Amino acid sequence: MKVRQDAWSHEDDLLLAETVLRYIRDGGTQLAAFEEVGDALNRTSAACGFRWNAEVRKKYEPAVAIAKKQRKEKKRAQEKIAKMQQKSESIPAKKATNQPLEMEWLPAPKVASDEKVSLPFEYDMEDEEYAPLPVRNAGVTTEASITLDDCIHFLQNFQQSQNSDYRLQLESERLQKENQLLKQKNQALEKQLKNLEEQQVAINEDYEMLVQIMDRARRLTGSSMQDEVM
């Protein structure tokens, strides 16, 4: 039974974000992602879902929106490949070649850092409009088709490149936050140093004034003793 009650660390939040984004790209659900994170952190899936919706998701809304776009693109690419494969197999009289089709991709939409994306606990990720456009090479005839190995190789490379890009993005965000914290600490130390310098100046002034008072008192004491002797 999972009864863990301690606070969430930065590493826990990062694991939660990476897992949810991976499930979105791969076509899974947030609930499955919460269960995986819960098993890894000894927490309940409900606790992971609450943490994601209450604290973590708002920090990664642009990344979630991009993940939805890429999931849609990947799905449509697979559908295009399947349709072209079926079409090529339905023409037995014509000679087919193993030369693969060249895929041309539309650029992923840019999401501004301040753009807010409203995401419910469970949501449909099938409403996007971006898709890959298959384009035949100039030298390929209508009999050209792609092989199963080409499909597998293309999808494997696509998934690896997307995973790498997202890890770099998450690491960049983490470093930016650490840099911001270091700047704040540096400003606080500079302020403390300035206060100490001001205190040192005040102490020096008080010390000089005390020395002057002691010298004046010493001179007055010497004058009084001379008058008594005379």
C-alpha cells in the first residue's frame, strides 16, 4: 500500500513532466502516466494527477501543446504510409520498386512562452491540423512503393529525435531556473555586502569621533594639573 506523504522534489516534478509528455507523444493517457510515476515514486496515481494539474502542468503548457502536435503528425504519417502501401499492393500488373518515398514535413507550430493552453485531466488529442505531406521524387514513377523496413526505420528515427529534443528542452528549462536562482542569491549577497560596508563606515566614523573626544579630554586634564601646580 502506497502511503508516502513527503513533499515533492524538483527531480520528482521533472520525472512527472517527462513521463506525461512521453505518454502524450506516444498516444497514451495521462492516467497511465500517473500510474507509472506513482510506481516509481511510491505514490498513488491520484496524488500524481493532483500534482500535475495543480503545480507542474502550468510550467509545461507549451511543451504539452507541442507534444499533441507531434503525436498528431506521427499518427497521420503512419496512416499515409499504410494507405500508400495498400495502394501499391493493389496493382499487381505493374512492377514495383523498393525506392522509398521522400517525406516532407510541415514545421511544428510555435507556441509562445506566455501562451496558455487549457488542458483538462483527460483530454482528446485528435483535434490538430498539422500532418506530413508525402512528395514523390522527380525520378520515381507511379509504380514506386516503400518497404516495411523503410517504415520501421523512419518511425524509429522519428521517435528517437523527438525524445532527444524534449530532453534537451527540459534540461534547458532546468538550467534557466537554476541560473535565475543564482542571480537572485547573488543580488542578495551584494545587498548584504553593501550593508556591511555602510556599517563599517559608520563604525570608523564613531571610532574617529571617540579618539577626538579622548584627545580633548586628555588635553583638558593636562591643563588642569598645570594650573594646580602653579
